[in-house]
Amino acid sequence: MGKSNRNKNKDKDPYVGPAKSGREDSDSDDSESSAFTYNEDMQSIMGDVEDMNDIYDQLVDNMERAQDKNLTIRHDGLHRVNLALRGKAVPEFINRYKETLMTMVSKMGNKQDTEAQLLATLVGLVAVQTGEEISDLIDEPMAHMRTILMDSSRCVFLRTVCANSLAIVNRICCSEDDDVSANAKACRFAWSNTKVSGSSNDVGHAKLVATSLAAWCIITLDADLNTINEAVADQPKIVTLLASSQLEVRLAAAESLAFLHEFMQDARPGYRFPNKEHVLELLRKMMNDSSKKKTKKDKRAQRYAVRDIISFIADEDDAPVVCVKIGQQTLSLDSCGIKIFYDMTCDLLHGGLALQLMHNEVLRDVFDLGAVPLAPEGSVNKQMRLAVHDAADKHRNQVRGKQRDKRSAQY
């Protein structure tokens, strides 16, 4: 077989195949891939619009499409609205049209799974844009999401999205104890009654258990005393999930135990799990897992995740701290609760998280990032700089290739 003579500097068509699924070896690679895919989607829909009036016009047009009688047009409009709200902080637009938007999402209970999933996502996106401004409009959407979450006949991915949005809406917009309690019970029902098989293909149910367990933790932060006592009583049931055949469930259970340990220490200083030694023994087994049934990648991720949790529950160290670079600032996730909420916000916003944390006042307040900073003049987007660099590099290689005329070589 000879070497290919194809010109490597020739412009190639972009890859348009299916997106990758599943876990990657590197979390940073996975997040970068998600961000690039998201940016390409935004580019195809929003274009290079910089004028906020143009963005509002496109949002209004797509919101009208999202209410069309034609199913395909309606789905496309909802997708475009969700994509725009992920990437742009537009609280003025949502405040102007919040009644219309909430009327749309209040119909999710009667919609098919695909459309209901888009509407459940929209609820969460509206919440992170406006905060308490929609607190008087969320009762019906929350009721629909609770019903869907507890309905095992509905699509598992739809139920997962409902759990995620329900927790975010509850944390940002909901203040009624009855609603908080009902939300916690719905999430508790989902993680405690969903059976996860040992098949490596059963990622849907594993994701549902992990997401609803995380949502249950976040909702517990705002719960009344009775709900908190019920959460403490459920701790032994969470411990059993450490033996799950699915990595995502095991990690979610470990993080939830760390959250409960932190939460109860704050509520009752000196509190310890009655089964603390048993929990630590199970976590240490996860840390030193040498089972041949698990992949090296899963065992590595498991060791990394539970290492700090063991020290924290054993009272040998403080809560694990994760630092995230946001523009010129550093976001410090210094508690188990805020780390779980950050992960759930990532699931909602995808590649738009960094932009939202720089410009979204509601999220900046949640994560204690302060007021929105003024953008420095002449700042250039990193991806734009990389694109310019790649283009210059390709041009330089093409010029050098032309200067090397092999046909004129003397032998």
C-alpha cells in the first residue's frame, strides 16, 4: 500500500456525522466538544447577530413558530428558542413575554414525549434567566413535571429532563413549602422506584436515577423540617445504591451521601451517620475496586470521585472544592450542594454555561460571582483567535509547498 498523495492543506468539508455519546476519557475533551457543537448550532440559527434588537426579533419569530399548528414547525421553533436562551442572557425579552412562554410550557402534560421534553427544558431556561419574576406562574408547569417524573410509562429521557428542570425551578423560583415538599417526593419516587439493569446499554435509567437523586438533594436545601427528616431516613436506601452495576448511579449516590453529611452538619452540628463506618467501608471498597467486570476508565473515575468524599465523611478534611475558570474570574464550588447544582446547570445549558455565567445576573447571584463585569474593549473570542491562527498556518504551508517544486530537482 502506497502513501496517499492527497493534499493535506486542501480545505475539507466539515464533519456532519452523528454526535458522540457516552463518557470520554477526559471531561475537558467532552465539555469542549459539547461547546463547539453548541456554537455551531447557534451559528446556524442566530448567525453573527450582535444587535440585541435582531436577537429579540429572531426570538419573537421562533416563539411564534413554537405555537404553530404544524408539529414539525412547532418542534423546530421550540428548539431554536431553547438554543437562543442557552446562549444569550435576555431577561428583558422573557419579562415581556413570560405569560406567553409559561402558557406554552403549561401544555406539556398533553404533548408527546419529544415536544414535552423541549417544553420541560424551556421551563428551566426561563427560570435561570428571570429568577423569582416567574414565581407566580410556575405552579402548573411544576405539577406537570411532577406527574411526568412519576409516570414510568413516559420516556426515560423526558423524565430525566423534568427532574433536572424541576430542581432548578424549585431552587430559583419556588418558595412555597407545599410545592417544595411535592417536588421532593416526586424526585424521591423517581430514584427509589427506577430499576437499573446491569446492561452497559441501560444508560437511560441510570441517568434518570442519578439526575433525580441530585435533584432531590437540591430541593432538600429549601425543604421544611418534615421533608428534611424524611431525607435523613432515606440515607440507608441511598447507601444501597453504592453497589449499583452502573457507574453513574454509584457516583451520584456517593455525592448524595456527601451532601447529606454536609447538610446535616450545618443543621445539627456534630451530627454523624448512624452507619458511618459501614458507609466508609463501602466507599473504600469503591476506591480500591479491582473487579475485572468494570473497565479501567470506570474504576479510574470512581477512585477520583470518592477519594475526597471519604476524607470528608470521615471528618479528616473539608468538603471537596472545585475551581472553574469563568472569563477573568474563578468560580469556587466549595460545598457539595453548590457543586451538584452547578452540574445540573451544566446539563441544562450545555455549551452556553460559560456565557451565561458571565452575563446572567440570576446565575451570578446564585454562584456568588457578583455583578456582571464590563467587557474590555477590543476583546476577541478565543475560538475566533484559534480560527485565525489555523487559517494563517494553512496559508503558510500552502505557500511553502508551492516554493518546493520537486519537478525542478536535479539528479
